[in-house]
Amino acid sequence: MRISTASVIVATLSLAPLALVQAQGTPSKAPAQQETQSPADQSTVIRTIQVVNIKDLKPEIRSKVETVAAKTSQDDLKSLRSSIDATPEAVSALKAKGLSSAQVVAINIADGVLTLFAKTAA
């Protein structure tokens, strides 16, 4: 999955471990896979996919995610969502939560964990 545009989306989300702790539910397990990315990111291996509904985050964290999402262009979101749709494990993790890639507003990759931040209607 190409994550180059997604890197821009989540560059300021160094709060991923905190966001993962705040998320409800258990993470979806995905088989280890080698990512096809830009040369700087080629060693990234996703071992777990975590889906986080931003409404479940603490207000200060939710605000940061929403700020990043608001600054993301529609083209970047379209590219990100296309990459998600091309990854069966990510689609499966979203479906398990009753969500789709259209609801993903940001992602983060840290320590083999791909976190998909989704936004649902109230």
C-alpha cells in the first residue's frame, strides 16, 4: 500500500500510542506483509491494523486528529482511501467495525501498527 500521501496526513500524529490506548475494542490482526512504498519507507511491515473511531478519543486527542484531517486535501484523502481499498486486511478491519474507507480521515503507522482513524456521523 502506498502511504506517501498518508505520511503527510499524519505527520503531526506522534500521539499514536496514546490514541491506541484510548481506543475501544481489540485490534484486528493482519498477516505480516511487506509494504510497497517510497524508498524511505520500504522497511515498514504492518503486523496489526487498529481501527479507531475518533469520537472514542479523548477530546484533546480528537481535536488534534480533526485538525490534521481538516488540513488534508480531497486528493490526498482520495489517494489514501484508494490505498486502503486495495488492501484486503484494511478493508476487513474496517468492515469488522461496520465502517468503510470513505470514513477514514487519517492514518498512522508506528511499530508495525497501522491505525486507521475513522469519523462517523454523530
